[in-house]
Amino acid sequence: MSAARGPVVGIIGGMGPEATVELQRRIVARTAAADDHEHVHLLIESNPRIPSRIAHLIAKNGPDPTPELVRIARNLESAGATVLAMPCNTAHNYAGAVRAAVGIPLLDMVEMTVTEVFRTAPGARVGLLASTAVLLTGLYERSVTARDGTLVSPSRQDDVMALIRAVKGGDTGPAPRQALDGLVGDLADRVDVVVLACTELSVIASALRSPVPVIDALDVLTQAIVTAGGAVPR
């Protein structure tokens, strides 16, 4: 496989598997293609054996996922990827190590999402629905405050984590979707925009009802992949 054949997007996936499938579905849906060859060339390693980011960052009793993330990134580069993407917000805590290990760029879902927020809402109060690890590591907070915005955390973070675990366990039906509506609603009167910063939440967000604008980090990444892959966005 040669980069001369055009851009190839390597996906570091499996965090979790359904979120990786949802990303690919969105890429196909977001591409204005009349035939197969007009879609994005993807290389996907969906590896559910990547060590838990939650166990490493919160419980601090799990192995560091960095070596496995680096191994996958290098494999994708060797297989012909010209750019990488990682559909897991929490895993972006390790993005620096991934970038340092390869010679191709890694699309930064966190930075691109915050950029999109402040493109549409300068100085915004940003409600963040994300894993506790994302909150503790300040992944979004640093980027939001650097733009003179304010990050607002949910009052029911335990419920956010329960919802993330439910989706990882395969529960994507009406009950978790209603729970997501409720979590967004709880934030709505304190914020200007809500960011979905966990790809498990993205899986159940298709019919989300919200009184304030919602920016889904997985949507932002999808758009960037379509562009980086040389396809025409829909």
C-alpha cells in the first residue's frame, strides 16, 4: 500500500467497539459519494484489549495503555496510513506519546471540538458530558479556558459514568437515550452549549433533545476525517 494512492486514514479504535462502528457509519453518511472509490480509505484496528483508560487514570490500578496505543499507531502507519484518528476522548490524554511515536499526524478530536465550540459561541459557558477521567485530566478545561471560556461540569457525574457503562454493556435503547436527554437538560440553564465528549454518549445521541446547542466530538472528528481522507463532505 502506498501513500501515492491517496490519503489513508488509520483509526485507533475499540474504545469502545460500538463507538468505532458509529464513527465509520458517520464517515460514510457524511461523504458525498456517487460510487465506492469516492469514499474515504480507512484502516481500522478495533482493539478492545487496549488497557482501560479509566482504570489507569482514575482507579490507578490498571496498566498504562500508552504502549498498546503506540503499537497500533505504528502498525497503521506501516500499513499505509497517512493520518491517524482516535475516536476516544479519554485516550487523548495519551495523544502526545502517540504523535511522538509516528511520522504522520494525529487528528486532535479535543482541540478540534473546542475550536468548533468557540467558532460558533465565543466566550461560551461550555457544559461537558464526559468520563470522569476527562474531567480529572483537564483535557477540555485547558483548551476552553485558553479561549476565555468557562467549563461547567454536570451536577450528576455519577449518572454520566453509569450511562457510559450502560452503553459499553450494549444498552442503547430508549432508557439510556432518555437519561442522556435528562443530563443535557440539567446543564442547559447554566451553559451556552453542551459538548458530548464521550463517544459512548455519541452512540445514543441521534435523537437527543436539548434546549441549547449540542456539539458532538465524534461529529467533529467525522468531518475532519472526511476532509483529511480527500473526500467531498456532505
